[in-house]
Amino acid sequence: MLDLLTITLLIISLATHLEDILNHSETIARNHIRVASITVVVLSFRLLKSARTLWMPFGMLVMTLYHIIRDIIVWILAFIIIWIPFTTCFYMLFGNGLTIDCDSAAQTCSAENKTVISGMEDYSKAAFFLFTAAFGAGDIPYEQFNELDDKISNFIVGLYIGVTAVIMVNIFIALLSSTFERVHDYSKGVFLLERAKKIIQVERCYEKLRANRLRQTPSEYKVEYSPKDSRDDVGLKKDLESVTNSLRTINKNITLNLSNIDKKFKNQNVQINQINNSVKVLNVELQKKMSKPQVDVLYLTDIEDVAEN
């Protein structure tokens, strides 16, 4: 997911940059700067993902952050469910074009000496204002809210602060501390597993590369040192032919070894199947032998009961 997002942002950033070069304007240049700034942040997260297997303390910290981010996403979903309804409620009560008496000493007043409450000019500003207020980064204008509606403003503001700043924020802090303690205990094992996966991937890539080079070596020698393109003034042709023949022999031997290994595995599978079948037959015979004495005992007990009667 992170790789796909990084590639998409890089393509968009490159496209906006080319568009800015071909058809320069302030709007296009500003859009390119916006996309590029977001791309830099995403690339930094991608760098963390790539470097998590290089150094153990750093990798343990990155794996811990990875699990913490998952819990943060879950908490954000719960916070949004609370935040959006409260934003709508505040905007309906104190925004939506409602004005209050303007304080000329604190703000710029219009000709009618009226102004909209700061942070309630539109819905997006109201959402951002309440988001910052939940974390204590913004001051809530109680007096201005009371001026518009003094019967419900105290209740709504108190309820919002209680739910977000008191409950949700404390749950968020407790969740982070609990996740860190839980994940940090086994982050070393996760780091070692991730490093092992990366080593196996690199080894597989190099195995394929070596095999391809080994198969292509004879043909490369043929093309590069063919009699049409090279001279045999110092006897290189014979040396190259011997090298080519030896490489062909090595290639044939490797192919034969692989086929022999494949045949051995097939024979082993056949033997294993035969052993399994014989084991099943022995189990069936053993069950039959175990059932016969039980029948005899039951028959004898029936005879004894009849004799006693």
C-alpha cells in the first residue's frame, strides 16, 4: 500500500513539474509544490520501511512504530465518528452566517458593526477549529457562543470538551503506551524475521541472475568471438573454443544433475506413498485382529449367562 502510494505521488509530481515547464503559471507551479511537499513526507516513511532491516535498534523502533500506527488509525476512525457530528452541531448553532457584535479593539469591524465568530466562517474552518480545540491548541470563545445562544452553548461546549479532550485524548495516550510496551517485547523477533525475509529475497534474485548468466555465457562467447568478427593471429580461436566447450559441458552437467535430482524426488514420493499404503493396510489388519477377541469374550459371557439360568 505504501509503495503504491509512493509511486503514484512520484508520477503526479513529475507530471505537474513537466506541465509547469511546458505551460508555466502560478497556479500550476503552486499545485506542483503542494504535491511535491506531500511526496517528500511519504518518501520519508518509505525510507523507514526500507531501512528497518539494516540496524537492530533502528529496526525494532520502526516495527514498534508500525504497530502503533495501526492503533492510531483505529483511534482516528473512532474520533471522526465523534468529531463530525459535533462539528455539524457547532456550525448549526454558532456558524452558518450568524453574526455577533464586533469588538473594534480586537478585530476589524464592518460597516454594520457585526462579525462572524472566528473559526465558524464555514464548515471546513469549523471542523479544523474543533479539532485543534480537542487537543488544547485553540481557545474556545465562550462569551461569543453565549451571545448567540446562552441556553445551550455551555452544555454543548462542556460535552464536547468532556468527550474529546478528557476521554478520547486520554484513551489515545493510554493506547500508545500500552501498544509500545506490548510490541517492544517481541519487536526483536519481528526484526530478525524481517531481516531473514530480506536475505532470502536477495539470495533468490542472485541465484536467478547467476543461472541466467551461466546459460547465456556460451552464446555470448560465440557472438562476441565469432570468426567473422575476430582474427586468429595469436591463436585465440582455439582457446575460446575450449572455453566454450567447457562451458557447454558444465551446462549439460548442471542440467543432468537437476534432472537426476528431480527423478530422485519423484522416486522418494513414490516410496513414501507405498509406505503410507502399507501402513494403512497394517492398521486395517490390526483393527480386525483387535476386534476378534472382543467378539469371543462377548460370546463366552453369553454362554455363561445361559448356563447359570
